[in-house]
Amino acid sequence: MISEFRAALNYIEETISELRFEITKPNQKIAATMLNIALDHAQGICILLEKGAYPSAAAMLRVQFEAYIRGSWLGYCASDAQIQSFISNDEIRNDGKKIEFAQLVSLVEANAELGSFLTTFRQTNMKSFHSFTHGGVHQLFHYVDGDMITHRYKQSDIDGLCKGAAMFACMTYVTLLDVVEQANAETLAEHLMTMVKPWLLNQS
């Protein structure tokens, strides 16, 4: 599955490198930049998986997810004042109050008409995300096998990392195309989905 993930990322990178767009809205450049960062994280995860560095790949999934959410919020939800506050102070606020990440997720999924998909994903996975990213028990559990200190990631664990990172890479790509108002966005997105559907949407 890693090879399929790599092929999808190669397609994303090849098509993005050819994008040229005119900035017509204040949010476009910063949102597009953050979404590109999320895609870079997906590339990092794939490289780590290819090298067998599974603990590091697992730690990066949370970082990728958060960059996707912030990029989407900047692209669709943030006011000009909020964008300026983010650029100047590295803070996301509304009426002077910090907007928590859970609220960002709700705002993004409401705008994208995703129901409660992103909220459910966050609620289901954030505890393990914290553990993997910050060196918690989930990392230890996957790195001790009896008396041996060695990773014990199962193939299903590796496939799960591929699917999680690929899913958000695809969502990031579609969002990026929309934010920059790419004329052939639908065609590009449909081709990507044709590539990933046989393995990404496979429940096995």
C-alpha cells in the first residue's frame, strides 16, 4: 500500500507544480501555503514509511491533520482580521477569544458540508495522536516485543497510516484546488480519486 500512496502523492505533486493562479482574495495565498505544508507532511509520512520509520510516521499524522484543518479554515472561514492576527501573532481568535482546535474542526466541516466526519475523526483519534506525537504509551506499546526493543507494527497498522495520510492528502489537494479557483479542479480531483479508490476506500 505504500507504493500506491507514493503514486498518489507523485500525481499530486506533479499537478500542483504546474499550477499558476492570480491572487484575488486576501486569504488565498496564506491558505494555499498552509495546505501545501499539509501536503509536505504527507510526503514526509510516506518517506518515513518507505524507510521503515513507523513511529515517526505515526507521530506526523496529527501534524498533517492539523495543517489541513488550519489551511481549510484560512481558506474558507477566516475573516481578514483573523488572518492578520494569525500572521502577526500566530493566534486564531474570534472576538478576542482563542478558537480551540475542536471549534476549527467544526467550522471547517460545516463549510465543506461533511456532516460530523471531521469531528468524529478528531474525537476518535486525538488521544492516540497525542500519545504518538508526544512519546506516550502508544509509542511504547508499538515498540516493545517481549524482552526485545523493536517495533512491532503490524501490516494493518502500516496500512492504516497509509490510508489516514492519503485520505487527508486527497482532501487537502481538493481543498487547495478550490481555494485557488483552479479551472480544471474537478477533472484533476476525479483523476486522483480514480487512482486511490481501489485501495483507499477498501474496508479490508
